[in-house]
Amino acid sequence: MPDLVKIIENGYLFTCDGQNRSGQFAVLVRDDRIAEVSTRGDLFKSLHPNAEVIDASGKIIVPGFVDPHVHGESFLLRYFTGGVGMARWNRETSIRTVMEYFRNTASTNDFVSAYRLAYVAALKNGVTTVAEFGFDRFGYPLAASLEALRISELRGVIGLHNGDQLEELSKPRRPKIRFALPISQEEELTTYNLQSTIRSAREHQLPLIAHVGETRGGLETVKKNFRKTIVQLLDEYRVFDLPVHIPHLTALEGGDLDILAGKKVSLMLSPRAMFDKQTDFPPVDELVRRGIPLALASDWGVADPLATMHSFQLLEEVLRIPGIAPSTILSMHTKIAAQAIGMQSEVGSIEAGKKADMAFVDVSDHRLQGVLSLKDSEAILNVLLREALGSCVSDVMIDGQFYLRKGQVLAYAEEDLVHDQNRLLEKLVAISGAGPRANRTAGGQPLPDRWQAGVRTGLAGIAPILPFVMPRVEEEQEPEEESEPQSESADDRVHQQQTKNNAPSHTDKPPHKRITKIFGEDDA
């Protein structure tokens, strides 16, 4: 069978490769990989007269964005958590209730819909690779994430949280899917489960996910239980010597930076989520000064790399961090992000041998068209990162095939996505007993009709902009809010909504006692 050859010409490229090239380049794609990048597109056409030629005039082409840490369910949960500091989530009844629904009750179909919404939104924003943290709930969330990745065509890494999910390793693997093992979070972390997870990661040759250190409270918990900082504890167990994803290590002390710098590990930052969740910021200037690689991730909400990179630029300004080159910021969501999840040999740059994953940003509109008149590539990229929106991404290629073309998703009907979002939001509103927070301003007033329409119609609508809130260095101690008398329990509301929809909340499996398996050991 002859090779499938494509030639992409007339686009302005940022390659993020070792030479960090930028400018007018042509890309030769053979099957699912990049064969060559050159200024001689005419030569490509003469050598491959039957190739499909793609005119990228008016487009800036970057490597497909890598989002190294995602909570897929947060695409919907953001409507309830938006503008509320994470420290208050358990004290807000509506937030706590919808969180518990996903942890304990949501069906596989609910998870599939939630993850599909999240991943297709990520695709539309130029993301080609995601790392899904997942849920510690039997096989439901795992099966849903696998199905949603298949539908969206993204490649991904999925966290396996227990023995039931670990059984997925015995099944035939799809080439685009990899797995990782999360270390227990601070309040559940013990010497036993830490050792068990490390042993299992070595046995199955899987990377670890150190989902710890997001808050000062988590750090204090580890110090109390282990008499060490989180970094010291992970170093003692040689976690940094293994392949490891580090999405939240922002609460640092003392010699932690020395340890991290010596290990040359990559850390992930989620500036947009930090602003929204009002969590601590790490000492970014010190991390940069010590040469610790920093990747950017969405973490919570919508996977939107252009918005995340812009949030990082705001963070630079707020914290008065010496200017970081726009090309470096782009690499933090491409090349370094791929490195942070161990996929740098496959994705993260536009160069020969890598997967043909690319995002095309349309700057032909008069609002951005002038950017290509600038002579300096850093100036062009600076304007792009500051002004381009996720909606400017017009085309996305994965493995040499387009899955977003002229702004339209090719793998799934978007009207079905809107239907899914409306159905799930209606269910979550009924469960929570309150409307989504995105329907209210910070002062509690209803949003304008056009914004409420955006919430109702999801991907096709206008998303409200959350208020900019500086994080508090110390968590503010607030009195417990008295809950309002309720005429019915959350379970009653779930039952009534499910009866109304004539749809069960679980799959057809019979109810059974939950047994959590910690990678080879059973704890009843």
C-alpha cells in the first residue's frame, strides 16, 4: 500500500524543536509522522506529485498542544466551582453534592458524556494529547475515559487508581493510550500504600503521578505524619528517580528546591486553575532561575492552552517575574509538557520522526491579520499568546489526519455534545438544589441573558469570564455556614430526577460491597 503523503505549505510555523525554528516552512507528512520540515515546499511537490497539498495561508502552525494534567469531569463541575476557592468547596452544599455524585453515584454513561465534552472541547482548542487523572471508582470512570478518548481521537495517559482499574493492563492496548499510577493524596498517604504503588509501578513499568503538594494544608499533613516535607518524602523513596508526573507541587519549603534542581524533574503549573481555585503559587522565579523545567496544564475547567499561556503571562506580571520569552512559554505547553509525561519522543514538536500532531491558529481575520507583518518571530508569538482565543484554532491534525477542520469537529456531531451537556447540567442542577455558579455574578446577581445562553448551549455558546481573584497566602478561617433547611435529601433529588428521565444512575451491574484493592493487596 503506498504511503499517504501530505504537504502543508504557506503557514507560519513555530516548531518547538531543538533548533526552535520559526517562519515560513513547508511540512512533509508521510502516513502518521512528520517526514521533513523545509523552506522548499516546491521541492516537496516535485518529489511527491500525487501528494495532498494543504494551503495554510493565514495560519500559524504550532505542535499539537499537550495538556499534561486534566480532570475531565471538571469541564462540567466548573459551572459550580467557578470563583470559589478550593478550600471552601466542602462548605458549599451545591459544590459538595455534585462532587459526591461523581465520586459515588454517576454512571458510566454520565462519565462518558462528561469526558467526551471535555476532550472534544480540548480538541477544538488545539490539544492533541491529554493526561487524565481519573477517579478511584471501580472501572466506570476508566471505561468512560477510554471511550471518550476513542471518540475524540486524542491520545492520552490515564491514571489507574485501584486494582480493578489495573486489570485494564491485561487487555490489548490501543496505540494512543498509556497509563500511570497515582500516589495517594496527602490525607490518605501511608508508608504502606506509597511502597505498594511504587512497587506496582516498577512491576508494570508505568509512570507514577505525584498528585500532592497543591496546598499548604497538604504539606502540613505530610509534615505531621512523616516529619518531612513532601519533596523530602518523595526523594527518600526515590520517586524522582522513576518516571513521574508532578502536577501540583507548589507548596515548597527549605531545601526542596535544591532536591528538585538536582533531580532535573519537570513540574507542572496550572496558572488559570490557580487563579480560579485560589491555591498557592510556587516560587516560579526561583524554579526558573534553577533551571527546573516547567510545563503548563489546565488541571480544572476547560483545556484551553491559549488561555492557560495567557494566564501564565499574567502571573509573570503579578509576581514580577523577569520576562520569559514567548517561545519558552509555548514550549511549556508543547515540548516540555510532553517531556513532563514521558512522551517527548512522540509529540511536542514539529520535526522529522515525530507524530504529525499540529494545531492551526487562524490569524486571517483583521483582528489578528497584522501579526504576520511583524518581522520578529518572538513579537508575533507574543501577540498570539496575548490576544488569540481558543476559537481561533481552525484545524487540528493528529497522526496526519484532520479531526478539526475549519472549526468543525469531524469525529462527532456537535449538536449531540450540546444535548449531552444540557442533559447532564439539568441533572446536576437537580442534584445540587441550586443553579450553576456560572449563572450568577460574584455578587449573586443573575448573569446577562447572553451569558446564561452560553451555559445552556455549551460549546456553541459564550462562556462567562470568571473574576480575577488573587490567591490568599494563608487559608482564611471562616465560620461554618449554616445549611438551609431542606425538604428533601440529595438522594431524594437524585432519585426523582432519575425517575423523571427514566434512566438509571448505574450500569446494569448488581449492587455489591465495595472493596478497594491497592495494587495487589485487598483492603475490605
